[in-house]
Amino acid sequence: MKSPLLLDFYWTYSIDRWEEKKLELQNLIDNTTLLEKDTSISLLSTDREISRNYTSKVIQIISSELQAFAESIDAKELEIVDCWTVQYKKGDYQSVHTHGGSSYTGCIYIDFDKNEHEGTKLVTNGIDSETNGTAIVSPDIKEGDIMIIPSNILHFVTPNRSDKLRTILAFDINKQL
């Protein structure tokens, strides 16, 4: 579903056969090492800075959703240029950032309890008329969803307040014309 974000858009897709594909994604994650990252802008566990070899398998798992996205942006082909896992334990977070080196950024919500976790927050160019502050969009996300945004959109993840692990698989995409 394509939804407006002022002048920009974000896209959400529910992954077909989620329970089956979740197991495949979890198997990929279980076979990689996640390192704790504690900086002034993040506290999380990720495999982004180490070698991983599951990108082609992830593309296979979400191929129909990637095809739907390609059609919605009139792309002949998409190139996944990077793919990594992030896990957020209680208190873990990610501050405001972009993925400026690609066209789009995607996120698969693998372990995500709507009742206990918050989705990725998107910073808009607009002003909230009630608070007069920067408008923040919180897309309605559930486990098994993919959210894709232009990679220049500022976004962040609030601290995980739950004892339940929040796991995502993120990827950067370039549009091939």
C-alpha cells in the first residue's frame, strides 16, 4: 500500500505466507553473528559491519513484494546493495539517520509485537499543527510487514521498552531504469 508522507511516500507490504517465510528468515539470522553496537547514536545488535552472505536468499524470500514495489515506482529492476539484521533488546534504540547512498531503504519486521513494540518513526518536512514541532509519522506496521522509504528520509527507532526482542532485517535498494 502506497501512503503519502507529505511530498514523499512510503510503501508497506505484508509478506505472503509469513509464518513459513519467517522461519526461513530466522534460520538465516541464526546462522550469522550479531555484534552489540553501543555508540552515541545507537544501542543495538547487528551484523552490518561483518561479512554475511544471505542477501540473495532474502531476495528470493520477498521476491513478490519486491516485484510489487518495482512496479509501483516504474522500475525495470531493483538492485539490493546491502542487507543486514538488527536486534533491539530492552532499552536498545537507533537515533535519527538516513541511508543516503542508495535510492530506497527497506525493513522487514521479523520479531515485532504490535502491543509491545513501536515501528520505525519517519521525520517529515512538515510541522505538527498542534505542537508546532517537527511532524513524525508512525506507519501502522505489524510483524511480517515490509516498509520501504526513500533512503534520504530521516528515520529512527525509539528505545525498546519490552523484554521481547525486536528483530528487523534492513536492506538498501537502487532503482534500475
